[in-house]
Amino acid sequence: MKLIVQIPCLNEEATLPATLQDIPREIAGIDTVEILVVDDGCTDRTVEVAQEMGVEHVLSFPGNRGLGHAFAAGIDRCLSLGADIIVNTDGDNQYCGADIPKLVEPILAHRADIVIGDREPDKIAHFSWLKKKLQKLGSGVVSWLAGTNVPDVASGFRAYSREAAMQLICSTDFDHTVDHVIQAGRRRIITRCVPIRTNERLRESRLFSNIWVFVTRSLGIMIRVYSSYRAMRIFSTVGVITASLGFLIGLRFIYIFFFEPASRDLHIQSLILAAILLIAGFQMILTGIVADLINSNRSVLEDLSYRLRRLEDQKLPRSEGPRNE
């Protein structure tokens, strides 16, 4: 049983040593623990520090591609290296590496395919009151969209079984956390959460300049990912509501036309509004049908991607020694 801990990094020279030292190299039920550092265009000594500290694998990009791309590339590399379980953590030493055994235990016990570390944001001292409330609200919304219960959606401290890693895709270069929770919920991938500890903050987040940027971009990801799975429901619901409103306004105009002829000229605007709403409503319904067809194609592509990974998996040696890339 091989576990690979992947660490996407962007200029983590100062914090990477503490992160690496915190990762246990012996875990019950795991034969081999290896580390993969994903160099997302680092311009400092992050790679040199990783190699000096005995990191087995380094995957380097010539320039910064974003956390989403770094995460996805890391997952692909971990799969190609024969990982049975993949743990993702951050290079800023935010998460307590000593909790990795807790994170992988449900996977080893075959009780989950994805395990998310719950930081219990309400207890994190350096989180502001507003950030705690937004974290709770965001996690609640995403859990509802996904049909599951994840109290800390934004946590990047996660463990994936090999099967789950082969099924999930990363469709954003910003962040994978929201995307994967909704995908896992909609594809019925068993996801569990375990409480984990956090370390003292060593630096501010580089993923976003302020919390409102994070909220805005995460909201966009929620809408896009959920829409890709429930396009028909979303567009049809909005379309029916819009068309129904136009229909009611149209009925009102018909009543006025036949029973209040003296004032019918004063309500021409109602007729125009009713026509606009009816056309818009039917157009939304048609858009939902088209989007649903596109989503069907996406499902086929996801299935093909999964099957291709399974075929590649059958050709890969499962006992590959450490190496640097």
C-alpha cells in the first residue's frame, strides 16, 4: 500500500521545511510513504529545499499555472507513480501533518473514498468573525448543492483513494475544493470528514487578495459546477417561473381588453411585458434542454476519461522506486 503526499507550491522556501518535517513517514497500514512537490513556477529555492530534505518526487512547471492546474497535475503524477492513496496538503504548513493517519484511516477501513480534514473554522483564532460566518455559510450551500455534509469545504487537507482520484476531474485553475465536493456528491463518491488540527499561521494566503475575491470566485465555481449537473432543473425552473409570470400578466390584459375597454390603451405596456416574459421563459426552457444535452456529453467524456485512466493503470508497474522528475 503506497501513500503519496502531494504539496502544490508557489515560493514556499520559508515554510516548506516545517511542512515536510511534519509529515509522518511511517503509518499503520501503509507500506510506503512518499512526497511529491508540485513546483507551480517557483522563483525561489523551493525545489532545492525539497530535494535537500529528501523529497522523492518533484514536478515542475516553467511558469505559474494556478492551484487547480498544479493539483490536477499532481494527481496524475501520483497515479502514474502507483499511489493507492493520495493526500493533498499545503506548502504553508497550515495543516498538521501528524493528522495524516487520521485522514487516511477511513480509506484504509473501506469506509470512504474521499476524506476531508475539518479545521473546525469556528475555533481558529486568526479567522475573523466575518470569515467564520462566510466559511459556515459557504460550506452549507456547497453541502446542499452536493447532497452531502461537509462542514469545511474550503479545507485543502484531503485524502483520495486511487479509485476516487481516477474519477474526479479538475475544471478550474483557481481552486479544486468546491469543485470536487460537488462532483463527489453528484457522482455518489463516498465522502467523509474528520477533525484535524491546524498550525500557527506563518503567512497570509496567496490564493486570493481578500475574502471577497474568494467568495466571488467560489460562488462562480458553485454555479458552474452545479449547473453542469443540474442544468435542466435550473433553467427549467427559472423558465417556468418567468413564463408563468408573463402568462398571468397576459391574462390580466385579456380581462381588461374585454371587460374594461375604456382603459385598454393604458395597459399596452402590460401586453409588451407579458410577451417578453413568455418569450424569455420559453427560451430559458430551451436553453435548459440544450444544456442538459451538453451535460450528457460531459458525462460520456468523464466516463471515457475514467476508463482511459483504468486502462493506463493496468499498464503501470505498482512498485516503482523513488525518483526525481
